[in-house]
Amino acid sequence: MTAALAHTLGTFITIPTHQFLMGTPERDLSHLAKQYGGTRESYREESPQHAVAVSTYAIAQTSVCVAAYAHFVAAGGTPPHNWQAQSLLADHPVVNITWPMAQDFARWAGEQLQLPLRLPTEAEWEAAARGTDGRQFPWGDTWDATAAAVKERGLPLPAVASFPHGASPWGCLDMAGTVWEWTQSLDALYPYQADDGRNRPDAPGRRIIRGGCYVNPHGYARTACRFRMDPVLTNPFLGMRLVYTP
């Protein structure tokens, strides 16, 4: 099982220790409201933009797929809603995952592979998605309708790695659109502080999800976009991605 699980989890990309710009400059909030709708205050939680340092970590190139999660279900793990239908699409992202389910899968997969697998912190997720230059989308500052699965394309949920030209500077795929992904982090205001308790797994509160999905407009697929979710709720547009610290 170990080799099969490792194969279905795919490649992990090492992100080196570095500093990046997290969030959106306050001066850009009105522009976002004009471009994507809502008011300036709708985007306030993305601001202020600030420098954040991340230490070396390895992040999965794609979201966890159905084939990987199937190993967990076979070992007694909790199947997500609509699992029978999902299980027919092995190369698609697993969805309908609650935050506790994501935690359980990461723990179990880590035990199988002898790796400290976990969910990415919000900072790790954004750093992997946008690189060091503060870009709006993983591939750059200009929206490319062919690089991601979002509402405007009108397509069903695609398989993982369907948009190789939408890769981030580090080579991560599907970080814009396809499915939202859980992070380890609580819904807390910026500036981001890794040691302020927002990444505690036992802390109560909503958790941040990132990336947008195939039924949301592309404004949600921006690298700085933040959304929050009750950890025990889920939907057909929400999955996960794993990381570990080498």
C-alpha cells in the first residue's frame, strides 16, 4: 500500500526558506471592488499586504485526488459524501472533505509514508501559489482563461493537473480554480503571525480555505483571496493539499 499511496499523492515540491509579500495592498481594494464586484470593504481581510517569511517545506504539486483518498477509505477512514460517485473518478480531486477529515487523512497518510504530513498554513499556501513577486495569479498578473477551471469556463470538475500552463513559479498546479483547499489556519486578521495561535489544530473557529473553484468567478482564484469555512461543514467544491517539513 505504501508505494501505491505515494504514487497517488504525486510529487512534492520543496519550497525554500524565503520571504514573500502576502495579501493585497490597501490601495488596490477599490480597484478589486470595481473589477470583481462588492465593495472596498469586501476585500479588507486581504489587507494590509505585508512581508512574511516561510521556512523550507515541501508541498504536493496537486490537490489530494480520489485515488489517494481511496487508500484511506479502504483502511477504515471516513468516506466523504457522495463517495460512491467520486470513487469512479480516480484522478479528480477528492471533495466533500471536512477539516477534521483532512486532518485525519494527513495523519494517516503520514504514518503510512513515515512523513510528517499536514495541511499547509495559510502563508505556506500563498507562498507556493504566488512566488516572491506578489503576482495576482499563479502564472502572473494577467488573467488567463485557459489556465484554470473557474465558473467562466462552464466546465465540470476537471482531473488534477489539467492546466500545466497555470503552474505557480514553484511548479505547483491547480492553485487557481478547480477546488478550494483547506489550510491549517484560523480565520484571523492580517498581518499574519505564524506563532499567534492561528495555526493551532485544537483552536476553535472557522478555518481559511484558498484557491477558488470551478463554480466560482475567477476573482476568487486570485492568490491573495481568502475565504473561511466552518471546519465541520463541507461542499462538493472543497478538497485539500498536503505539505510536510523536511
